[in-house]
Amino acid sequence: MPKSAYEIDQQSESVERYIVVAWVDNEAGVLARIAGLFSGRGYNIESLAVAQVDDERNISRITIATNGTKQVVDQINAQLLKLIPVHKVATYPIDDTSIFRELALIKFVAESDTLKKAEQLCIDLNSIILDKTPKSFIAQYLGTRREVDSFIKKIKPLGAISISRSGALAMKKGPETVKDNKGKVL
Amino acid sequence: MIYKKKLALTYLKLDPVQTSVKFNLREKMTNQLTGAEIVFKALEEHGVEYIFGYPGGAVLPMYDQISKQKKIKHILVRHEQGAGHAAEGYARSSGKPGIILVTSGPGATNTVTALTDAYMDSVPLVCITGQVPTHLIGTDAFQECDTTGITRPCTKHNWLIKDVNKIAETVHKAFNIATTGRPGPVLIDIPKDIQFQKGVYKSSKEIEIDNKKKIINSDLTNIEKAVEMIVKSSKPIFYTGGGVINSGPEASKALRELVKLSGFPVTSTLQGLGAIPGDDHQFLGMLGMHGTYEANNAMHDCDLLINIGARFDDRITGRVDAFSPNSKKIHIDIDPSSINKIVKTDLSIVGDSLTVISEMITILKTKYSNFNSSNKEKISAWWSQIETWRKKKSLSYKKDKKLIMPQQAVEKLYELTKKQDTFITTEVGQHQMWAAQFYKFKEPNRWMTSGGLGTMGYGLPAAIGVQLAHPKKLVVDIAGEASILMNIQELSTAVQYRLPIKIFILNNQWMGMVRQWQELLHEKNYSESYTEALPDFVKLAEAYGAVGIRATNPNELDDKIEEMMKINKPVIFDCVVKKDENCFPMIPSGKPHNEMILGPDDEEEISEEGKVLV
Ligand SMILES: Cc1ncc(C[n+]2csc(CCOP(=O)(O)OP(=O)(O)O)c2C)c(N)n1
Ligand SMILES: [Mg+2]
């Protein structure tokens, strides 16, 4: 039980990683509302991804990776639903009932020997080369967070000088989608 | 809170070109109004009687409107924080939203405390702020501040309006959001150029806002389950809060019926006082840090805790892991995020107090028609236990021949005013707790106090708002000498509008509550809690054009209170009380409910961990 001034037995519930997804009106200040809610209530944002997904209705989908106990994540869910521009919220525990993806772009600058080695390694590790000059190249890698981590660890010594990573995206496996879960009051 | 996305969506669909084409067409057909006129038309449509405000450069177009119309009266405060608390007092005593109008920059920042206060205590406010003209936003212009940024965490929602044609719709949405679900403050920031521009008015009927309360079946079955738990319990207690008050006077009536029907004991939070008559036998008094012995022990030992419209605040629970350890817990709240936030519940119902209580009564009457009689015996042992706790008389205090005891002053005030419909506001500190302990409220909406934020300086402006909503009634701000100085300037407002509020100061010369904590938790290190220089409150009242009365002796208390009540003007009553009295009972920080300190002879060591807590 979080958020009380008094000591609480937090050991009894384990802290896990979760993905929180919110469907929001794409309007000014909406990201600040969500980021402010997380910082104000002491929740963690590990990564964040936002983009409009419905041009007609102006809806953005915000995907946040966070960690906390089940109870904290339920609180995040309930607090997000209270925000006016938020339409619905889903929380996914990070397990194999859902798909998770992150994208990384990595720029290599090195002598031609090292560069060749690096390029070969990138190709072997299933990344795509997007730009190439005699002195540099840019590779794109797609995978789960852990896969991206391990990819970066392997290629880093070979002249990777700039790394850019996206936040995670997530989607439930199977035919189900998230239903509207907002504002039901008796 | 629930409002149709459709509204926002159809709205957002129009691209700017389309929008302007549409409005150009309309321009020819409909009357165009300035942004400021639109604001006032919308306020009128919502039946606004009073605006609490203060002018400045960025709101002058709106102030033009104030003198051009008659329906809405403007109350000129002396500080924008005062406007906020006055609007709160108006809202809490009338059930209608309170309206604030202030200028950009300092006008807006001065309202932040009041907005936060209203947010914490769920008070519906609509705050309209002026902003620098659109083209100057972001340039650090004179009196520019990021008002929506600053107030985002202390409002339910806020808007910066950039299109005059969105004003009407936004004001309608603002009223809807402020007053539905768990009420709270909202803010609309309007740049000066938008106030001048011409646009179209839309009435709230032309806008789709879904107000319908939806009934979810799972919550209906949960109400049945709750009633089942109620029928089965043998050591039950109702723990009710501000949610019952916010649900309207009907909810308090329904609660009284449910309490009567069940025969159960009931305790209330600070904000819930008045839902059950303070002198009702089934009422155990307030619970929590300065709650009664019987209320806190009953909470600790009960087997069923029925929370209606309260939020397990830390002033209530004390140590959470020792809070009501053996009970099943039912939580009824309109705000889903309150459920399982602090205390895990066995059964939760998301709903409005009135709806849920009424449903419970119906089920009890139809499904368990002999409950009322069968129940008496089942809970009789529980009641006799409660009576033994009651015998401790935890609110008792020793009277003094020469000095007025602060408790005695509140008790006297209650005795002498109880025959008339009296409204009480407070500041924050010991006097606030004594008011809660000794003033027995018969009806809801008679008690306005800053609970969640604990804002010193709340009571005087709040009393102004209350008096405006109830012109003929007696309104008393039970104050401390330190708190009252935080918004004393509003006495001038009370004088200007001939509002005969009574400011009843329990003057102990100390920030009594701070001194009490220093005595009990900081080895009597009375650092900066004594006010070396205080004004002469009688002269102060006179300087403002109010009346000053001073009482220093217990013998003169009755007469002087009666004198105060007869004066049809604002009064400061300087009640000089014993300086070092502590407010008991008290659950020290970090202790469970059944380890209260009852009085000065009962003080015990507070652990190191306890001292860290606030
Ligand atoms: C704006 C604000 N500042 C500080 C506090 C902390 N505080 C709580 S009670 C208190 C003392 C209040 O003194 P007084 O108004 O004389 O009331 P008393 O406790 O003596 O009855 C203080 C400083 C507060 N609640 N609000
Ligand atoms: Mg004092």
C-alpha cells in the first residue's frame, strides 16, 4: 500500500514492470498532465512513447513503461482515468500474453576495418543498415527491451557513437482489444 | 467527470479552415458577442449569483461586463486567495459552485492556495483568469505566468482558450466537470485579445455533455452483498465523510434513515460532520487524530467497517498496518481512485452516496424486513462495549476559575447559538479541532473547514462566502490569533458588503497546534511558535469599521457572546483563553487507534519513527 505517510508493509507485494497504455485526446497539455501525474504522485516512468493513432478522432496512444506493485499500478490506472482528456487505460504486466517492441537507431563512426566488422555484426544480429558513408553507418534494431539491451551491449565497443532508443510499444495478443473503461458512476 | 468524448471529438474534428468558414456564415445570421460578453452570458445561464474577484489589466474587458449587467454581483475581495476561499465557503454552504475572477500573473498565482484547498476538499469552483494577449504568450510579458501549467495539479481540469468561439462551450464543460462526480475546482485562462474578439454564443443545450449516471450491474450486486455483510455483522460501524455532504442534503437524510434502521453506531470524519446530528445517541463523534475515545476504539475493534464517502486519510487511519485489524471493510466512494488507495477493502462500490444508501435501505426493507428487531440483540454486546468507552468522557477538560478554557469557549458558543441555524467556519489549528469536537452540528453544509490542505487563513473569507449565500443566518469563524492574521484584510470586504460575520478568536498567543507538537514531539523546543507582537484585536476591528469585543474571564463569556450575536455588523470577538492547553484526545503519529493519549496525565513516549511523520 503506497502513498500513505505511515509505514506500510511493502515487502508483501513484489515490484514488477508494467506497461500502461492510455488513449487520450491529442490536445495541448495532455502529455504534461500525464507526466505531472506520474511525477506528482511518485510513480516511475521508465520509458514513454506517444503518437496520434486516430486522425479522424484526434486520439493519441500513450505507452508508458513503469514499475510498481500491483496496487500501485491499479492506482496509476484509476488516477489516469480521472484525467478529462483520457478515454481509456490498459495496464499490461510484462509477460507472454502481450507483445512488446522497442526500436533503436545506432550510428557508428570508425576506421574502415572496424566499420566493416561492426556492419557485419549488425547484419548478423538482424538489424537493418539505413545510411552508409565511408566513415559511418546507421543501423536500426527492433526487439523487446531485453533484446535491444543485449544488442547494444554487443555492438557498443565497435564504434557506436550515438544511440537513440524509442519507448516501448505494447499490444495484447489475440483478437481482444481494450474496452472503454471510463466514468461509470452509480 | 463523465462526459462524452463525442463532444470533445466532434469538436476537434473541425479543422481551422472549416471552422472559420462556418463561423463566417453564422456571423451574418447570429448576433456576435465579445469573448467577455460570452463569458457572462454563460455564467448567467448557469445561474451564477456572485463572482468573487479582483481586477487587473488582463481581465479589464471582463470587468467592463460586470458594470454592464445586473444579474451577477461582483464581490471585491482584498486578496485573490480570499476570493478563492470565499467562493469555497459559498459553494460548501449552498451546494452551488463558487466563481472566481482574477487577473493574470499575480492574480492567478494568488489563487493557487485556494484552488489546492478546494481540490483536496472536493469543492466545486470555476476560476476564470485573464491572460496576456495571445501574441505575447511565451515572451515573459508583463504579468504573464503559465497559469494552466501552475494550476494543472490543483484543478480537476483547466483550459487556455485560444479561440473566442470555444469560450461558451468551455464554460459549460467547466461547470459540468466542477460539479459532477467528485466535485472540484476548474480553471479557464482567457487571453485579453480573446476577451475582445467577437464570436458566437452557444447555450449548454447545444452542447452534448453526458451527465447520465450509469448503473453498473456489478455495483448493484455489490450493494446486495454489502447489505448481506451488514445483516451478518455483530460489531459494525459506519464511518462517513464529506462524500455524504457533497451528495446533497438528501444523502444526509438517507444516511440518518439507514443508521436508524440498522441501529449501528456511526462516526464521522472532519468533513462529514453534520450528516448525522452531533447530539444523536448513535453518533460516536469524530474519529481520527483528535477523535473521541469511543469512535477510535470502535473503529479498531469492529468486525465490519462501512465507509461511506470518506477516503482513509492519514489523519483518520493513524498507523495503516494497525488500522481496524479485524474488520471486513466496505468502501463506497464516487471516486474510483480512492478505493484501495490506502486501505484494502473487501467490497467496494463506486457510486454517489445518496444512490447507494437509498439502494441499501430498499434492500434492507424488502429482503430483510425483520432486520431492525432481530438486529438489536446481535449488536447489544457491542453497544455496551461502546458505552464503557464512552464513560471515559474523552473530551472532558478541567475548568479554571480565572481563565477561559478554549474548549469551554466553544461549548458556550454552541450552547448559546444552537437554537438558531448557525454556520461555522474555522481557521487551522487547535481551535479548529476544538470546534469540531464541541460544536454539535444538526444539519449538513453548516460546517466549513479546511481539512485536506489545512489552510490557515481559510475561515474569514469562507465566512464571507457563507454569509452571502445565507444572508439572514448567523455565521461564525472560529479562529486562532495566528491564522486570522493570514487573511485579515478580508474584514474590509465584510464591512463593505455589510456582512455581519462573527470572528471568534480563541486567542492563546501561540500557534497552539505547533506548540502542542513541539511539547509532545520535539522536547518542548518552542521554536518560533509564540507570537511576540499581536495587534489589539478590538482596535483592529474598529479600524476596519467592524466591532471589537474582548472576553478574558469565564464569568463574562455568556454575556459577551450574547452581545456579539445581537450586533448586526462584522464583529471580532477576542476570546483570551488559557495559553498552554493541549488538544486531546490525540493519537500520536505512528500509533494505532487504540493507543490514544487522553490527557496531560497520559502522555507517553513517541517513537523515533513516529516523530518523522507529519
Ligand atoms: C498556511 C499555513 N501555514 C502553516 C501552517 C502550519 N500550522 C498548523 S496549525 C498552526 C498554528 C495555528 O495557530 P493559531 O491560528 O493561533 O491556532 P491555535 O492552534 O493556537 O488554535 C500552524 C502554523 C498551516 N496549517 N497553514
Ligand atoms: Mg493560537
